[in-house]
Amino acid sequence: MSSPESGNLAYLILLGAVLVFWLFVQNRDSLGKKAQAAAAWGLIFLGTIAGIGLWDDIRQTVAPQQAVFADQGRVELPRAPDGHYYVTLTLNGAPVRFVVDTGASGIVLTRDDALRAGLDLQGLAFYATAMTANGPVQTAPVEIAQMSLGPFSDSEVRAYVNDGEMDESLLGMTYLQRFKRLEISGGKMILER
């Protein structure tokens, strides 16, 4: 334990001791009920301290985050509680969240994500058809000038904008094949170039 941690612990113990001492001095007549209240407050205090100490672990479990290891040329995507893998890429300078879909052949953007990436939706022609689990949908081909995932950057990336309703943009195999290694192991998807 480091010096700051030891100092914080000593301060919390001293503060707790002072509060307990004050409680007993003020309420000498009804110590039984006060002891119960003190025990309850002590448990609340310990629970709060435990929650603060474990917050990073709790946050990672509830909302796992992607990790980029630029020096190793690797990106790790944790499996989300819903079983999918999500990744945030930068499209033309704007962050866009994708669900990784190894069953999709291309990159498919929602209308909102296409706007966020600076694409002009007015000039799009929705003439292409894509087959989805829910049937055919109309799509418009687009080109993303700059697409980045951590240290990995690609120019002039072909994608499609979906004309139908879609909750998340899809990152399909045309992008995933740019990596020399894709592995799913231990609840993580690992991408390496």
C-alpha cells in the first residue's frame, strides 16, 4: 500500500472512530438502539467505500470499453452484456459506434451516422438492395474519405447508407478483412494489423 493510500485509510479510520465515540457519548442512556444504528451506518459506510474501491471493475463489467494498443498494432473489443462486440471508429473526424457483424459483407451506416460523418444525404441514390435478416432494404453506396480505428487509418473506404430503420451501424467483413488477424477468445475480439 502506498503512502497516500495509507494516509487515506488512516484518515477514514480516525473519522469513523470519532463519529462512533461522539455517538456513544451523546446517547449513553439508550446504547442498545444506538449500537444498532451505528452498526447500520457502519455497514453503509463500508459498502460505500467498497463501491468506490471497486468502481473501475464495476464500470468495466457494465460498460466495457475498447482498448487500443498502438505499439503492438492491436485493438481489443470486449463482449458487451448483450453478447455483441461494439467498436467506435472515427469517420471523417467524427466518432461513430458500430456493432461488429461478421455476417455482414460491407459497412452499413445509419442515416444519423452518415450525417455525423459529414456525408450529404440529399445527393444519395438508394438504388442498391441488401438482403438482411428482416428482408431486403434499399442502400446507397458512399465513400468515406478517412476511417480510423486507433492507429489504423484507411482512406476512400466504400460503405453503404441504409434507407431503412437501423439501431446501429454495422461493421462488416470488407473492413474486418483489412486486419491480418481477427480472434475471438476469452470474451474479447482481438484485431491486429
